[in-house]
Amino acid sequence: MMKRLYLPAAAAIVLATACQEPVGSGNWLTEQRVSAPSSEISVMTQNLYVGADVDLVIRALGTPDPGDDFPALLFAIQTVGKTDFPARAEAIADRIARARPHAVGLQEVSQINIDLRPLGVPVVVDQDFLALLQAALAARGLHYQVAATSDNINVNLVSGLVRLRDHDALLIDADRVTLNDAGGQDFSVNLGQVADGVVLIRGWVFARTTIDGRSYTFASAHTEANLAGAPPGLLEQIRAAQVGEMVAALGSSERVVLMGDLNDRPGSPMYGVLAGAGYTDTWTAIHPGVGAAGLTCCHVADLSDQVANFDQRIDYVWTRGFARDDGTVQGSIDRVGDVPADRLPGPAYPIWPSDHAGLVAALK
């Protein structure tokens, strides 16, 4: 099997682009639904987590030794079983039911189709994360419409016996939100193919809506993650270019909420693009001086850790058009999925709803 990391082309693209000006917590299984007051606009962003460390598989595919490929793949599949997305979907649906956000930005919304029986290995996995979550929401009497989706990762291994499609998705509460326009699109700057059978094409989603007679635009993305072997600084510039595309496309929309797993920290080029375009980091605005408390990543890959030892703040809710005359932003923003009471029963031990904490914001 040919082993390559396809990074030089992405490096050339991003270097050209970088020269341009960017145009509460609690037990999720027992909480009851509490609607946000009508004077607030509420949102939630949550990385659903594919269920295993896909980077380990990519790294194995990128080595000269073909003997490490299949063991890495089998280990990832075993971890997907331990992290039990169908159970986690129920917990996340409970969280949504309690917060009742107007819009929900989701990352790592996966479709996993694996059948290794032709190889004599009795392993079959068939999961559609979005369908599972929507069914759980419908069972709670909620009507969350899929406004838009976009692609992120396309994996096709072992002659098609292993397939993974990873999406972003934006849901809106159809009972309270009028959808005027929506879409999903790929970023023009992407890594592309990083190993045989693994393509990283990130994108973003948006919805232009009306709530109580006022216009609001919601957007969500999962910008490029770190990847072993990338040249220093390349991925930071890719993320900056990707959010720059979002900022340019959203234009002068009056009230915007831009959220998601943006995979970079405060002070990064990505952060500077958003701050420079007039967006407000809602966590910092509402919790000044306690940025460390906003850490959102990450639980261990098999979700077995008993406490959250997060060391990164990479999930965000950014806003534009919500500041008052004095420049302040009123409301609340809190993490979910970060305290032991948030864990749920798993196949072998308690597990977290995701490897990331989610964010729930209510903006006045």
C-alpha cells in the first residue's frame, strides 16, 4: 500500500491565501425541558465525537510499514463500540431538551459503515449519528429541523469495507424559528488527501432566520484539526483562512452567532481574524478574567476518564450585533458535559456524552 501525507499543495494554497485580508451542568438523563425566555436568543454548540481517535489510524496509514494499518483500524473500531454513540445521542438530546436552543451547531456528525465479515472478522458497525440524534429529539416532542450540512472527512479503507463520512450540521427549532435561507459549503483552503483512503475537506454551515420578527444568522464550523507531520504554522494559517471565508460570506448581516469547534486557542491567528472582523468571544465577554474556566477539550479517547482534565479552549460562541451601547454582552454561557454527574452508563463503564464539553449560550 502506498503511504503518503499530502501536505505540500495545501501549504502552497494557504500561503497564498494568508497574504489576503480576510474580506449548569447536571445529569443529562434526568433534566427536564426548560425553554429559554422569549427575550433571549439561545444556541448550543457540540462536537458529537466520532467515537475513537481517528488520528491514530491516519498516522498508521502514513508510515512505511503496512503491518500497522489493520491493527490500528481494529483498535479504533473497538473504541467506537466502547463509546456507544446511540446511548450518547440520548444524553445529548436530553441536554438540548433542557436548554431548548433556537439553533444547535454540531460537529463530527458521522456516518459509520463497517463490515469486515468478508475478511473473516465478525465486525459490523452501521451508525448514522444525525438520524440517531433526530430520532431522540423527536421522541422528546422536539422538532429540530436540519437547516444545512457540510462535509468534513471522507474515509474509504479496506476496499470499501470501512467507510466514514463526517459532517457539520446546523439544527433549528422549527417551532420557534423561521428558516429563510440556509446552506453548507466547503472551504476553499483544505488539506485534502492526507493518506490513502483519507480525505480532509472541511466546510461550514449557515442559516438565515427570523425569530419574533427579527433577523438572525447562525453559522457553525469545524475548522482544521492538528495533524502530525504538518509544517510548523501551516494548520494555524489554514484555520485563519477558513474562518476568514466565513466572515467574508456572512458579510454585513446585522445579528450573527458563529459557533463551533474551531480547533485553536485565544491569541491564535484564527482568533485574531474573528476579533478583527468585529465578532465578540462570548465566553470572555460574559466571564471576563476567567478564560481558563472555559476549557472544553478533551476527554480521553474511550471516554473512560472520571473527571475532566481539559487543557484547551477550542470550542466557541462568537457573536456580532448583540453588544449593548456600552459594548457589553448580556446573557449567559456555560459548559455542559464537564462534571462527573454528566456521565452516562456505557457498555463497560460510565462514559461522557462526547470528548468535548458543549457550550450553551443565552444572549439577551
